[in-house]
Amino acid sequence: TRALRTDVRIVAATNQDLEKAIRAGGFREDLYFRLHVIGIWLAPLRERSEDLGALSRHFLAEFSRELGRHRTGFSDEALARIHAHGWPGNVRELRNVIERAVLMSDGERIEADDIGLPQARGDEGGGWRPELPPEGVALDQVERAVVLEALHRTRYVQKEAAQLLRVSRRKLNYMIQRMGITHPSWRRNRGAGDAVSGGGAADPVDSGAIG
């Protein structure tokens, strides 16, 4: 046997909060610091709807070339279904959907039925449907109640509440300030840095710059 010198670069990706996992004993701290030279945080695909069209076209061109099938674009209904989907599997899920569409389609254009996603209708589907009282209710009141419930469930940790609500921390921070929501722990943590990423509940003013 003989030793061989290698020169490699490792790119690692995860959908987990590794710092939180380290504190919980679920990830090795020494491995984290070996990997974490340059960290890049990318919002989930559901928060980047403006990227859906470009990514879909990219994957369409990629699989059309790889599979030897001439596919030129998407119908309006197909694009509507792509934009209406929540994409819990992020870019990998989108990539798989487009690959399947290229394989299953008959014509040059990808149609809605080729996509294999639910119809883009806001009043149908299996999502959460709040009860509306007979006398009606103000939309702002419903929005505030949902934000408060998410904060309560996560012990007022904004990062976790934002994940429940499927919004960025920056957007949740804006909503909190607009609604005038406060919590005693945010006052105690003022000036303590990014308490959200440390597991605590940060003051909205301090955490507003976190995207």
C-alpha cells in the first residue's frame, strides 16, 4: 500500500439548525467546526417564489437534454400549480417534479397534468381551515391570533415561530412590531446579541436584522 495525497473541497448542506443540535447533543461540535469554514443560509423555496420560474426552466432544460426529449416550456396552468405548491422538499422536490414531468409529457409543452401537483385553488385542498364566526371577524385580528399562538407554542422563540408560520424571521419581526406584540423575555435579552439563534427569545428590535 502507499499513501496518496488528495486535494478536495467538501460542500455540506442541511435543513437542520446545527448549533441547536449541538446544544441538544445531536451533532458533534468538533465535526461542526471542521465543516463550518464558510456558512451560507438560504431561505426555503416556499419563501422564494420569485425563483420558482427560473429554477423550473433550468431543470426543464437539464432533463430535456439528458433524457433526449424536446420540451420548450410550461403552460400557464402548470406554472400556476408550481407557484401554488408549498415545496416542503425544497429544490430537490422541485427537481424531481420537473424530471417526472419531462418523462410523462407527450408534447413539447409541459401541461398541468404532467406536473402531478394539486390544482391551484385557494379554497380547496387539505390545508388548515380556520373557523369563521357567523358575525365575521377582522382579518387583522385573525392574523394577530395566529402569530400569538405560534409564539406561545415556541415559548416566544422567534426563529421557531417563524418556521411554524412558514415566513422568514425578518418578516415575523416586522409583523410583531406592526402588531405591537411584546414579551418580558425580549426585554431581558435586549443587548444580549442574537438570542434567537442561541435558543432564547430575542427582543424584536435586536433580531430584526436576521434574515
